[in-house]
Amino acid sequence: MITLCMDTSSKFLVLALIEEDRLIGKRCLSSWKRQSEMIFPQLTELLEECHLTPKAINEVVVTKGPGSYTGVRIAMTVAKVLCSTAQLPLYALPTLELIGAGKTRAAVLLDARSQRAYFGMIEKGKLVGKEEVLPLSEIQARIEETGDLKLAGDCSLLGLEDCYPDLAEAFLIARPQWQKVENVHLLVPEYLKSADDYLVKKA
């Protein structure tokens, strides 16, 4: 069983090939606003490195957001076309669960621009409560109130170093959270904010 995993919802292009329970190939590249031009060449190279063809792929996993308005759609569109054309199973995974994969207890941040971030709480690798778009000041206050709490993602928004796991490995770690998509055509990105909000320039 070969599983292709893809994420383009943040500043990275993430591709992973999993065979059963083993990661056999990966890409995790900084590619802000270049995912669309990079995804196919990188996927082709990755398959060749693993001595596979596209026909060897048995199922696909893709992040469903939140994240970059355009970015979230890139991997999702590729996944939907591949799965609908080849009649493959498709699974979806919240972006914040990918970033927080394997964390016992953590707060995950992803830049939402304009002094805001996508925010979610992780416990035992799963999101608890709802994902939100919050001002950085509110996120800082929540973290201080909570006390001893690990952070993951775009921690530089709070003046710390960014803290990302190996996002390719994270797909494998987060396997229990993969959500089967019953109708490929009905899968849509989870943006958490309106399209107009994405037009606001980054502060």
C-alpha cells in the first residue's frame, strides 16, 4: 500500500510517500507562494527516487486548512483530481493537527497575517476545541493563562523561534487523525475567514 501525502497550506511544500507504516520518501521545502510551480516537478522527482510511478499510488492524504488561501487549494486540487481520476481513497487532515502531530499538549499557531494567527489546542495529537483566527495579543494572553504549554508552528509571531516538526514524518505520526472523505468532489478547504480577509496586506 503506497500513500501519497501532501500539504501546501503554509510556507512549505510537503510531500511524503508512505509504504504501509514506513516513510519511504519525502520533500519538505520552503516555497512561499511557489507551491503551484514546484509541486509537480518535486512529486515527479520523489516518485522516481522511490522507483515508483503515479499508478503505484493507492491512496492520498491532504491537509484541508486552515492556511494560505491559495496554498490550501493547491494540494487539495491535485489530490481531488488524482483520486477522482484513478478512483483512489482520499483522506483529509486539519493543518493544525499536522503541525501538532505527536504533541502531548501544545498550542499551534499558523500565520493568518494582519497580526493574527490560526490557533488550535492539541492534546495527545488531536485538536481539542475549535480552530480559530485570533489576534496575536489574545493568543499571547491565552498562553500565559494556561501556563506550562508547548508551542508549535509560527512561534516567531510571538517573538520566539518557529517550531515545526518534520512535516513529512508528521503525516505518519498523525495517521490516527486521517479523516476518510466519502465524496471527493465535496471536499472543500477550511479557511476560517472570509475571502476578503485574505486581501488584507501583511502587517
